[in-house]
Amino acid sequence: MPIQLQDFEFERVLDENPYFRCLNVLGTLPASSVSSSNVSLPGSTSSGRLLAILRLERTPFPLTLPQEFSSGVLENTKCFASTDIYTLINGWLKRRDDLPDLRINVICPATDVHIRKYSKQDVLMVHETPALYETVVKPYIEAFPPSRTQWVRNILDGISESESLLHSTDEFLILPDMKWDPTTSPLTALYLLALVRDPSIRSMRDLRGGDGGHLPLLKAIRDAAHSVVERKYGLERGSVRLYVHYQPSYYHFHVHIVHASQSGIMGMTVGQAHLLDDIISLLTVAPDILSSVTLTYGLGSQHGLYEPMVAAQGNVA
């Protein structure tokens, strides 16, 4: 049964970002509003309701919108400032099924990890040495229960989103990321995801070059991504940016595929996003480099690694 947002009971705002036009809020939904297979997961409150996060964001404008100004797509306008050649106008769009105002992502049941992730937080740059990876980060990753990435397994096993697949092999598959709705968003907002089937590759730290390493897999993902966007969307080679996150939001290896014109979006921050082509080049030159190099990245104050990594920074040479 689809989630009914009128059943949502608001608790508090977790974060807001006027630049990206998004708002994260915490509340609860009745347990009956989600499938029974999910109710056993953490996130229940004393009232029997389930913790839920709503991520609200403005949808992108279709490129045809300006052409429709004269045909009544704007229901109302109001000028609020004007000086010399500049005029600022607020506008209200007429309600249409093909022109939604918001995209609402629902996470339910939401765990404490989800709440921390979507809460406002300060960021500190940390240095992760190979030793810190082994003593702090790796145990943190290994402590996650399989349920945290069950949604990934469902996609890989064909239980969910099978109708959305754009490419599938024995090693990986490619499909649209949930952040991109191809029916309402412009092509320049393209966002695809490549999910690797091998669960032993949890992050880029696990990647190796050399004989028996991961270079054939990474190159196959790169080639398939370019082939998919050319065949499906008419984009020539060089039109997309392929990158890997570190730290990733979930520890099952995946590659982000976005339109090259996108800039400034969350997830493309220096230190977090690593170009797939660069990773391939590094592993070609030094097969074990990703396990032996110190990585520097921003870590949010709500991240589970924040306190132990910050405490360890005084010992980093």
C-alpha cells in the first residue's frame, strides 16, 4: 500500500538548504503504512508508529516551461522589486499532473543512522591513514548488519526495480538513481547508478589492480556507462561524469554516473568524489595504492566515524 503523507506526524526539522531547495524533516508514520516485511526493522516508537524522514526538494523546471508563459502555465505573478533594467517577480504555477512542485523522498522506518545522516552538521577535514582504516574505519564498516544494504540486494536479485534496469551483467548492473526522475527532470539532471554484485567490495579501499584485481570490472563499468547513455539518451562519450564516494553513504561498491554539465550538486565535493578514470589510472600504476595511501576527506559531525576519527587526528603524522 502506498504511503499516505496525510498520516505523517511532524516532529522537527533536521536540516534545510536554501541553495539546493531542499528540506529534511523527522516525524512518524503508522506501522500499517509500510509493508509488513519492513516493520520488524528498527525505528518503532513507543506508540507503535514508525520513525520517518521526509526529504522535500523542488523539482527541476522542464525546458519547455518558458515557451508556455503565454499559454497560461503561470496562474499568478507578483512583482516585488524593480530597479533600472532589473525586475524580480514571484510566480505561481498552475497545477498540472506533468509539472509536480516537489519531489518527496520517504525513509521509513528511519534508524538513528538515517537521522544523523540527514541532520544539519558541521564538517571537519580528516586524514585517514592505512592504519586508521584498519583500526577504526574497517571495524565500523564490518559492524553494520546485512539489513542496512538489503535494498541493494533486492535490486541485484531482481526483487525490486527490475523494470528500471538499463544494463545488467554477471558483475554489475546500471539503473537510474532514485534522485533522478527521467519523466519530469531534464536530461542535464541525468543521474544513473552502477551497482556491483560482489558484496566483498565495500568501498574504494577494497579495490586492487594487477592480475586478478578489479581493473577489468572498473573498465567494464566505464564502457557500459558510456554505451548506455549514448544508446538510451543520445549522449556522446565525455557527456557524463563517473565517480566514487569515499566515505560512501552505504558500504556496497557503486559508481555514480551523472551528466557532465551538473556542477555544485551534493556528492561532488572535493575529497568525497573520486573520478573512476583516476581510480583506474592509479590502480594501473600501483595495484595496491588504495590500501596504502592516506585519504583526506570531510566528515560530518553526525557521522558515526566522526568522534573516533577526530580523536585520532592528533596521532596522524
